[in-house]
Amino acid sequence: MIKNDPLTRVLYIDLTKKRFWIEEREDLFSQFLGGTGAAIKLLQENCPPDCDLFSPENPIIFAIGPLNALFPIASKTVAMFKSPHTGNLGESHAGGRSAIAIRMAGFGAIVIKGRSEKPCYLSIHDDKVFFRDATTLWGLREGVSAGRLIRRKEPGSGLRTIMRIGPAGEKLISYACVTLETYRHFGRLGLGAVFGSKNLKAILVTGQRDLPVTDFKEYKSFYSEILKQLTKSEKMKKYHELGTPANVLPLSFSKGIPIKNLLTNELAGIENISGESFAEKHLGRRVACAHCPVACIHLAALRKPYKDEPYFYRTVYLSYDYELIYALGSMLGINDSVSVLRLIEEVEDMGLDAMSTGVILAWITEAYEKRLINKTHTNDITPEWGKADAYIEIIKNIIRGTNEFYQDMGKGVEFASEKYGGKDFALTYGKNEMPGYHTGYGAHLGYLFGARHSHLDSAGYAIDKEAMKKSLSENEITERIFTEEIWRQVISSLVICFFGREIYTPEMILKCLNLTGFNLDEKGLLTMGREIYANKYRFKIACGFNLENLTFPKRVFETPSSIGPLNEEFANKSIKLLKEKIKSLL
Amino acid sequence: MPILVKDSEKCVGCLICMFACNRTHQSAGLESSCIKVRSQGGISRGFTVFVCRGCQDPPCARACPEDALLVRKGGGILLNESKCNGCGYCVNACILDAIGWNSKTNKPVICIQCGECAKNCPYKVLELRAHDKE
């Protein structure tokens, strides 16, 4: 590490006592780089595994890494906490300006503890932390957003990040998200509810500084080389042009996109919600995270007429991605883009995780069809595939917690299916709702065993893509998932966006690290990755996560995937193998 | 040869130009950049880039009480650091907000019209172009 690199400084904030202090933690960053590696250590240090999910003891940790603000597409921040959704490791990644802002403020990590007596927001300007009153922002529903009000009050325009929660976070919905820069999110596993439990409405971070490198001349030329690859390479094209929704049609063709709670793999009119269709009908603007030339954020311009006033319209800009089109589109049998966008708007306004919300709505629809629940539960709303209006009403009811059923729906599909039945079609993995890939064993194994039960833990869908061409054995699949998740610990400790992973090869990463004062080799990196992965699992298990008895939801075997029908025996053997591999780490 | 903002509607807010400017001023990071990129009241409305347009008769140079800013032929200015006392008048005089500030040296960061920002911009928002001959 370079001596005067501010990365090693950790900012601690105690919301109860309104105190803050900075600790020098070179040990942490030299041993684990930063990002996910540093965050899990800080979580282990600051979070009693048995603490109550909404108690002041549950900390919020943000960590960035040595490559942030030095190399392009190293644009992500890792958040860690004990998840109100799963009861164990909460980890979520987001871009926006967060990583650059934290680096420019001069920190490698931020640890927030305690609980504010009254609603507050934090304003972090370099070494100063201000505890601002947010009582007026709490419960704000219409008119003006908390983000806009904070923007007006605070300096740092252009470089600051503003992380904030919506009604879902305030109401402690277990899958509430944290939104930053309007369009990016710490989406999964309920960070928004942890904010809410701390009476923390928002966090603003800003700063501006220069950073040291070991050899400036070499840095300059290597930077240009990486930037060229990121902007010119064919590998980046898919994120660049249509964005992630480019996957809708190919995945629909291969039967990999889940439809109607995975009851079927056909949706008539799916081409209307394809990336091509969104681009043609709605694409209004493209934006980027700070320090990323790719600009994968696609904003749809949705023009909505006022019902009561002729010739009055409002145009809203909404960010759409593959996962949202899956969760709030195909999964609900919706095949028109305007309905998808209206649902996206509702989910954004409420501050919910889009993926979990979609899977919950799908479960409610099937449970209603199978008469496990009825109109007394739903307050006379009829959930029906393809009908966005009803889904919007259901979301509003969940947020308001209008009856016991809707309060339960605010706790996720696992909780819902345990109470009301319908476990066979409850698409959850380690209590987290399914991402949008029913591509084969790789995807499902990844969700089940990934430390954060995310499709991005090991990208099993990419392994399935290979298996579509040449079948892979249980051993081969599990080995790939295992090694991929280990390697991804390195990437998310630096913290590079996973979209840049094909450009940032081990060789490239080692050179970048060298310029930031880390002298490592590939073997050293992998050892680090293993240790970080192991630390995460140690924390999960300490929280009560049980590696035994993990299975795929039954529904998965009923609807053929991209590689054809899935076989239970194959799945069980793979589960056993992967379990052993993970145990060998501990 | 001033930098022109060709079309700020195309700006995606990636800040690659700011980082490029910083490297031109011999440092990694963002403090030595004289470019600013700001959202137009929320990201949904897009961005505006604030970059020195190399005025022929620059108000920043006129505002300097120490004559530390030399007007270059063809537009743009050069900073004579040994004369600069760090008063910051130049920053206030620039209506484009296109002068940066380095808090360590306590001196302004002035555009040297090198064109690195334009060269690095992935979306051709910026362009280095000679002053139009009238």
C-alpha cells in the first residue's frame, strides 16, 4: 500500500450519541484489499451475530477498494449489514457516485452504528460529519422527494452521492432498498429497512482530492489502455447499446426467462418487453455511474396523461434493466412495456427491491389461483397475470400494511409460504427471492449457495450457457461455481463493476494493484478470495444459516429450463458436492 | 484552441473528462481538475459540463490582482504560480465556473487547453477546436 493513501481510514459514526471518529486500519486493507473483503471483517468486528435485526447493534458498513477513483469502471461500493430479509449476511453492491464520493471524502470504509432518537440524515464532507434533522423528510410521500430537498440544501453538486430510503424502508419492509442518484440501488436483502430501523433517512457523502500512485507516468499510460478497451471492446457492447435488456429475447428463446412464477416458459408477446422494444419506444437518455465510460443505465421516458385535466402530461424518467423486466414483467405475465414501466415507477417510489417484489407478486397470484388465499386477504383485489393495475394496488397495500396478510407480504415469499402454504412454488433460495434466470443447474446452485443468494455471486447462468453447448457433469458445474465465486471476491474487493470483469483479467488487476502499491501475485489474490469467501460463510453460519437441507424449490423441476428439464438426482448430487467444497473452506 | 461543449445533452455524467483533466495536471483523483459536471437538477434531466472556453479577453485574468494569469495568443491563459497569492478572485470571475481549486497548493487549477478531456470523452460531448475567424 502507498503510505499516504487515504483508503486505510475508516469513518465510524454513532447515531445514538451523535459522535464520529476515524480509525487508521492499514491492517484491514493490506490484508483484504477493501470492498467486500474489508466489509466482512468490519461486519464481524461490529455486528454480534445474534443481534436483533432492527436493534441499534446491527451496523451499516460501506466499503470501497484501492482501484476506486483511480481506474475506470471501478465504480462500486459494497454495503454490509445483517439482513432483515434472511437473518444472516446482508451484502449489496451499488454504483452511482457512491464509490467515488467515499474515496474523494478520504475513506476506505464507513461504519454506522446505533440509532438516532429522531429521524435524521447524515452529511459527510471530507472529515466532517453533520447529523441533520430529517423529521420533515420522514413519511414524505408526494410532491417533492427527499433526494431533491437534500440536493437543494447541501453543497457538493456533481460529486456527491445521496443514499436514501423510501416509505418501504421507513416501514421496515424486509426487502426495502436504498436508492442513490435516483437510479441506482443497494437493492437486495433489505438495507433500506436497516436504515429505517436507525431512523436514518439518507446519507450524503462528498469530497474532492488527489490520490497517490506509485508511478504516475506508467499509471497514465495504463489508464489510457484500459479506457480504450472499455470503450472499444466487443465484450462491452452488450452493456453499451441495448443494455442488460438485450438478454430478454435470447433468454426467452432459450426458455431461460422465468414466466408467471415459472408455471410456464412461454409468454405470447414477450417481444414487446424486449430490450429492442424498450429502446425503440421509450429510451430517452443514457447515463453512467461516476468513472464508468459504459453508461449502461438506460432511462425510459414515460409520458403519462392526467386523468382529470386534458392536455396535461407528466413525463417521468425510469431506469430499466433486464432484472426489472423479468421481475415486474415476464414473471407477472405482463407483455407490454408501459405496464412494466408503471410498476417500475411504483417500486421506485416506494423504495422496494424490484426482484423480491416481483417474485412476491407472482407468488400471491399463484396462491390466489390455487385458493390458498382469497379476497378477504387481498382486500378485494384480484391478482391476475398481466394486470398491472392490481399489482400496483397490492404494492400500496403492502407498504401501508393494511391487514395481517399484507403485513406478512412485507416479509418475503419464504415467510408467506410458511404461513399460508404454497411452498412448492415459493421461488426462494436461502430466503431470498429468485433472480431472472432459469437457465439450468448453474443458476439455481448459485442462488442457493451464493453467500448473498444473488445471481451475481457466481453467474451460474453463464456456466449454463456453456452447458447448453456441451453438457457438464455435477463435478464440473460445482467446481466452476465455486471458483467463480472465489474470484468475484477479489473483483468486489477492489471494487470493480462485474460488467468490467472480462477486461479486468487477473493480469490487468495485478498491474493496477501494483500501481496502487500492492505487490501481489495471482496465487496471493486467490488465497485472499478464498479467505474472504470463507469469512462470509463464517458469519452466515454464526447467524444461524444452515448448510444442510438446502434444496431447489420444487417448481424448478416442473418447468423445463434452457438446458431442458432439470433432474432432481443431478441437482441433489451437485448440492452435496458444492456443500462439501464450502465446508472445506471453513 | 479552446474546448467547446458540442452537445451537453449527450453527456452521461461519467466524469471521465474530469479524471483526464486531473491527470493532465499531473495527479490521479479529482482535486486537480478544472472541469465540473453537474446534473441539471437531478440526473433524469441530464448533465451540464463546465469547461474553460478559452475567452479572448478572459475576465479571470482581469480579476487577478497579482497579474499571475497571462493571456495566451489564440485564447486561454497560463498561470504563473510564483505570482499567485491564492486569493481566488479568478474563480469568482469565471461565469462558467470552469476554474478548479487545489486546496493543498491553495491555488487555482487553470485549463491549459490541452484537449485531453475531449480526447477522453467517450461520447464526443467535448471538442477541441480553433477559434472561428471572424
